[in-house]
Amino acid sequence: MIDPFDHIRQTLDIEEVGRRYGLEVNRHHKALCLYHNDHHESMSFKNNRFKCFSCGVGGSSIDLVQKLFSLEPLQAVKKINDDFGVRLSP
């Protein structure tokens, strides 16, 4: 049985997930942080995780979606599944 959390973390690129939900990721793998009033790209993407060096928020693509849309972890997985066609069973 596939763990949907691990499957999403391993198969989807976090930068692609961020772009899908409105982040403008630059060529240096940085973006304005969505979680505070950011004026310089302080959110960094590396090893399929994100980290804001100003406010300290960070995590996986699931965490990004969870925080962005105020969802519970399972709801975030379902949203990613629906939006990216991951084809996880319900």
C-alpha cells in the first residue's frame, strides 16, 4: 500500500507545487514568502523542501499547501491529488 504523504513528497517537485499556487520562484530557487509581508525573496527551496529565513516557516510540499490554504494534512494531500492528478486512491 502506498503512503500518500510519502508518494507526494517523493514524486512532486515543491517548486512546481509552489508555482501552481501562485509563488514566483526565481532562478536562484527563491520566492517571496507567503506567510509574512516579504519584500525580498526570503523563501528558499532545496532538496524538495522550503524554508523562509525571515519567519522560520518551512517543510514539504504538503506543509506548503496546508499552511497556504489553512488545511489539515489529509485535506492538503487530497487537494494536491486533485490539482496534480497524482491518482492516489481515496
